[in-house]
Amino acid sequence: MIICAKYLITGDGKTVLEGKAVVTGEDGKIKKVGDREVLVREFPEEEVKDYGDATILPGLCDMHVHLGYWFSQPDSFNYNDQLITLFALQHAQAGFERGITSMRDMTSARKLCATIKMAADKGFVTVPRITHVDNGMCMTGGHGWDDDIAQVDGPWEIRKEIRRQIRDGAEWIKILTTHRSHIPEYTQEELDAAVDECHRRGIKCGIHAGTQPGIQMSIDAGFDTIEHGTFLTYEQVQQMAEKGLAWTPTIMAYTYLYDVTKKNMEECAGKPLNDPVMQKEMANWEYFEPAYKAYRDNFKKFYDTGVTVLAGTDMVVYGSPLLPLPRELQYMVEYGITPVQAIQTATSNPAKVLGFEKERGLVEEGLDADILVVEGDLSKDITRLNHVKLVTLGGKRVFEDGIRYVGTTNMFM
């Protein structure tokens, strides 16, 4: 298959080409990238799909999802293991409609993502490429304890839990150390032990840290990714850039919570909601206005330090949009960076942090044929991400013109 469009964004944060095409091979890799006319002559046997005034780019990666987060469902009492698995499956597949071909799950039920990945390997289902933690860890009574997060205390209990999770197939480790206050949950000794155990075992780790001094403690410990970092300082972002730590701001999550909690506070007048998670968030609704403003006012200057920024959505509230990665990137552009730079936060940056830069993240010969095509010139208008024409996963069509293909036989020939 030869995929053609007027524009091509490679995913490196700067390169935009015109008049190019991409040839996908039967091995699921990108066979060649070049001038449209040259490739059509070179591969006369290949079907040509020309999308005209459109943009080709790498499939997107959402670096902070919770595929199996069922706690906010109004009928959560109905969610047994089987229903949670089906819920997570449809959640993952919804990513295709948004141009998402890979994702990092940052806490779901134990072994849930590993099971879905196994089902995909067996050809039972088609889902984006998933990298996952097993189960987050918090202190006893810490953030997430009532959402089935593992509660562990002390350096050696944390090390033991990390070892158990690696044994059970975890590909990353996640720690939670702050919530809606400026009281850190884990001690420095505990955070240091977590990072040491992960890196000693050759596995990376991310940490939920949004407030001070928990953020600084997490930077000092050396976590590979800081999730949220809501009230980061400029000096701390500089430290992260120098140490090679990445930042997943999840702007969408906090901005959405600000908008929705404010609306609910005005309309519900203290009445209980069907969503138990939102009910809890409303108790902390005053947190979200400064959070939203912190992202709005600081994102561009933080980005300009050179810190590696990762796009992630972290949407778990009932009724919230599923995997709204295009909106996350739109916020980044609204706050000062270019569409091409924003695309890098969801393509080559995640690939490098996840260790897959030799496999995906760019439209480049030899890499996975995970390709997204959207209408118009995306380099000029980030909202073009809302107009998806085609998504391929390893050369296989998974979404095209409003139709999701999740079988195992829709391979481009």
C-alpha cells in the first residue's frame, strides 16, 4: 500500500514535508518514504491511497491512561473481573478513532493489561500497543488506596512489591506520593529505595507528584517520569532537563476537572452525584483552579527548558471524554508551542522514553507502520487531529473514514 497526502510530519518536532508518500510492507514496517511520483513508479503493484489535502504523521501515543478504571461508573457494583476486562478492551480500542496506536497504562487492575496484550498476541483482539505498570503503590491510606492501589510502607516493603510486580509482568512501576495537599506521602528514604530497586532491575518508574515538596523529593530520587507536576517551579523543570527526567503534565485532566467541578458545585448545590469519584473531587474543587492556571501560565516556559514533555490524558471521571489526546495537544498549542512540537510529545518523545525509538515514533523507513492521516495541514492547525481519515497499526487498517476495524484480516495488500 502506498499512502499519499500533501503534507507529512515526521514526528521529530520540526520536519514537515510536502508531496511525499509512505509505502507499507507486508512485515508491518514502513518500506519506504519518498516522493509520491517516484514511489508510484517504483512500486507499480501497490495500491495507492491518496488522501489529497491531508497530513501523514506517526500514530499517537497516550502516555497516561487507566484502561480498567471502573470505579467512577454509577453501577460500579456490577463490575466483576470479566466486565472490567471488556470495559478496558473497548476503552483501548476507542484510541484508534483518535489516532492513538500506542499507550502507557499507569494503573489498572493487576494483570489486566498483561491479559489484554496476551489476547492481542493470540489474535483474539486488536488493540493499540500497550506498555503498562501492574498496580500503583501508595502509603497506607495514601492517594488511591480506595481505588485498589497497593498499600506498602517502608523501603523494604516497597522493594518487595516492586519485585512481585516485575515477577508478574509489570513493564513500568508507578508510585503515588501526593494528592490535593502539600503534605508528601512517602519519605525520601522510601522514594529513593523505589527508584534504586527499579533501576537495579532494569525497569523504569513514574511517579504521581503534583505538589511541593513531593515534586522535589521525586526529582531528587530520580524517577524517570514525573506525572502531572502540577505545581512545578521553573528551577525544578531545569533540574529535570539536566537529569534526563521526563514530564507528563496531563493538562486536559486538571482543566476538565476545573470546568466540571465548578459547574457541579454551582448546579448541584451539595447534592450527591451518581459518580463517586466526582463526588470526592468536588470536595477538593478549589484545588483545580490554581492547577489549571499553573499549566496555562507556565507550560511554554517549562517546555523551553528542553525538558522532555510527554502527552497523556489521565481521564477517569464518569462521562469524561475517552482518551482525549487531540485536546491535550490542542492545549499545548494554545499555551504557546507549535503544532509540530506538540505532535512530538505524542510520537517520538514517548517512543524514546519507553525505549522503542528504534521501532516507532517517527515516519521513517524500517519502523513500525503505525500511521495516522488527518484532513488538512496539521502543521498549521492542531485541531485537524479531530478529523481522522486513516489509522494503521503495523500496516493493518484499524480505523478509516469513521469505521473502526478491529479484526485480524484487514491487512493492506
